[in-house]
Amino acid sequence: MDLLISHDCGRFAPARREILNVLSRFGDDCAQVQRTSVDGIVLVHTTLDGREVVRRCGELLREKSSTFEFAIKWVPVDYWCDSDLGAIRELLETKVRGQIAEGETWCLQIAKRRWERYHAQDIAPSLGRAIDRRVDLRRPDKLVRVDMVGTQTAVSVLRPDEIFSARRHPLPPTGPPISSSEACGTQQDS
């Protein structure tokens, strides 16, 4: 499984060591950490289940908070596609919509980095229409997280507690919410 992990800019080497140490502790001695086109974001390939890694990171933080000095936010990735609105919307319609049950609520989180084609406020309404479920901006059952990292986009369908942040765990939705009529939760331009 893939993970997107944020670290302090300019701190790739210590973040990489920290990530590899944590994943080794959890049982993956072969994890691969690679830079992305965005300073401060790495892509990690692991044999472990990303959601289980996030859960165990929370436990480890409570046991020994000094473990996480550099690798500060861990997000499991379910799908990848090109950073193109049509491709992302198609992925949401074909793979993501079915993961949100009729009675569940959801919200959309968008993080775009090094992708200048659109503003998040333009992206959110377009993507939000792909999922015809009730939106809850405060306490959604599921988060649909769209991380645009240069030319590639990571998409995840997560419970709110399935994102780990060493600085604020569990991570609530961030950024200014837009109206629920636009069928999305939060957004952020980077």
C-alpha cells in the first residue's frame, strides 16, 4: 500500500530515517521512501496496510511522542490517477462512490500542491457532484481525500481517524469549509 507522508520542508533525510524506523518497528524492513515533486511530501511504498500503520502510529505517539519529529502527517492512499479533473471525477464515480453507503455522510478534502490549473474552490464543486450522498462538514462518516501532487493525484476514502498527524491526532478536516450545496467539505491550496 502507498502512504503520502508530510515532513518539514528541507528535512527529507531525517524524515526518511524516521519513516523507515517506524515501518521497520511495525514489521516492514523493505519499505521504500521516495521524494515527490513537492518538497515536504514523500511517497512511501509499504507491504503493510496503511490504515493499520496509521492506527499504530497513534499508539506509538501516545507511548513515545519523540518518535515523530519529522514525519508529521501520514495518509493512506487507495487510488492514483492523473491530475486532471476528468480523470479524478471518473475515479470518484467508478470506485469511490460505491464505498460510501446510502446512509453514510461524507466530506471532500482537497490538497493541491504544484498544480496550478484550477483553484480548489473551482475543483470542489465539480468533484463533489460525482458522489450523490449526504454531506456532513463537521462529523462525516467518510472523508474523500484528494491529494494533487504535481501531475499525479492520490485519492483515499477514509474514516476521519484514518489520517495520522503527530501534531494533532486524529486530524479533523482543515481549511475553510464551503457550502454543503456544493457537495464537499474542506479544501486547501498549497
